[in-house]
Amino acid sequence: MSDLHPLSCMVRDFYNKLNTEVNFLCRLNDADLTKDQTDIYNQLSEEIKKRYYGSGINIPEKLEGKRVLDIGCGSGSLVFILSKLVGPKGSVFGVDMSDGLIDTAKQQSDFHAKLWGYDKPNFEFKVGNIETLDKLGFAPNSFDIVVSNGVFCLVPNKDAAFTHAYNLLKEGGQFYLNDVYAEKDPPEEYRNDEKLWSLGTTGAMRWDRLAEVSGRVGFTTPYLTCAAPVNIVKEEYNKMLGNGRYSCAGWRLFKLGQGAKRDASRVTYNGNISAFPQAFPWDVDLTFPVTMFCCCWMMLLHFPL
Ligand SMILES: C[S@@+](CC[C@H](N)C(=O)[O-])C[C@H]1O[C@@H](n2cnc3c(N)ncnc32)[C@H](O)[C@@H]1O
């Protein structure tokens, strides 16, 4: 790839090395997964589980039949999970610039297609730069959902990455983003420090910039779905980072259609997402309970007079 920023070349070398050394473990934030999602994760091959490097797996709901893109998919842990959840009529694509991780994902493809009972994989992996996603041949407005886990904090040109995610989504589509965020900017002298950048710190966006950058390309307000502090153990790194605090956080962002209503609306949740029969957690501030009408209706079904 000739279009990579020098910092991205360094990140690619870092992740290609991790792929062969496998000496860096990320904790799975399984508190944010439903029981079914955790069961699916647990069935992934050991080769894939030990190469999970994300900031927290968040999985959107009601995926059956959907066309999904994972930008910065690494060795494909989330792609393989989504492959099961979209079912045989859906499809999943994973893009990453680290060719070593993509090779590992491809080597593990047959295992996961068989595991989910598919004759042929409903997923595909491509090597590519998410700052120039338009070069990979995906049609604009062609994905129902875009996901990304622990990637934007490593990308120098965030505007470009958000723009491509936006352009590839269909109108009404959802961007399910998990990433590392900073409380404040790092000290100027360490802003491009290679080690700190490849650990996802100095390139992490400030919380308050996410809405500004994603809004500029057209996304709605980001809705926070989960957050957890990042524990930087090495005191030396904390000093270099000016003792700034970092967090992993998950968000839903939407690409609304032309003329979509953006003002306050009345919403009814009818309980039709199987993992959430009583109430649907939209974000950390808002949960939609099943409406009284639906509750009564369900009670009548269970206790016929
Ligand atoms: C922290 S890892 C997360 C990988 C994967 N999402 C996971 O959960 O295991 C970050 C990934 O982003 C990829 N990445 C960083 N910058 C990229 C870019 N500009 N284009 C494509 N991939 C990129 C790296 O190669 C690496 O695989």
C-alpha cells in the first residue's frame, strides 16, 4: 500500500509482528455482550481469540440478513461473530492494512464457515487502508451497518475514515464504533511518538471532538453505549502522556436519509429483539421499556381468561 502515512506504516509493522509473536492480550469486555453473543465468541478458534486486540466488542442488534463492514478488522474476531449473526442471507466484509492479520483471518475462514454450518463463507477479507476505502471497490450506500473496534485511535486522518464509513452506509444505516478516547491532548513533544501512537493513546480523539468530526461528515449525534477506563500500567508512559486519562467507549452513529425527521419523536418498543424482551438499552442514558400496550398484550397471551 503506497498511500499509508508513516505512522500507519509503523502501526502496520507493529500489528504484523504481534500476529507472529502473539504476546499481547486484550481483555474482552464481555460485560457488554449478551449471553448469546458471549457463547458465539467462546466458540471462535483459539488462533483468533488470542489475536483479539480491540477496545471492546460491541455488537448491534437484529443483524439477520444484513450486509456489514468491519473497518480495521484485525484477524477477524468480530467478522466471524457477525458472520454467525447475519445468517446465511447476510454478508460481512473485513478490511485491515496489516496483511499478516488478514492472512491469519483467511487461514481461519473455513473453520468458522463450517462451525456456523455454511457451505461457503458469507464473509470476505481485504487488505486496505481505511483512509482510502473508496479504492477497494465497495459500492457507495451499500452497507446496512459499519463496525469498527479499536482502530480510529491509530488513524492519522480521521476525517477521511469517517467520510468513507459514512459514504458506504445506506441511508438509515448505523455505524457501531468502539475506540479509545482521551481526556485531553497529549503534550506536543510526544504527539507523534511511535510507541505511544501504536498503543492507541496519542492518536486517540478527545471525547468532545468525536461529535464534531463525525458530525462534519454527516453523522447524527453519537449515542454512548458503554465506557470503561484504560489502565496505563507503565509510569513512564503516564508521564509522557501528561497523566492524561483514557477510556474505551462504544457509540451508535446514524446516517439519516434525506429529509429524515430530526426533532423529538414518540418511540414505541414492542419487545421484538430476543435478547431484550422487557426493555431495550439504546444508550447509557436511555432505555426503552416495552410499552404498556405490549405488556398487557403479552400478559393476555400468557394468562388467557
Ligand atoms: C487495536 S487493533 C484492533 C483489531 C480488531 N478490530 C480487533 O478487535 O481485534 C487495530 C487494527 O487497526 C488496523 N489499522 C490501523 N490503522 C489502519 C488503517 N489506516 N487502515 C486499515 N487498518 C488499520 C491495524 O492494522 C490493527 O489491525
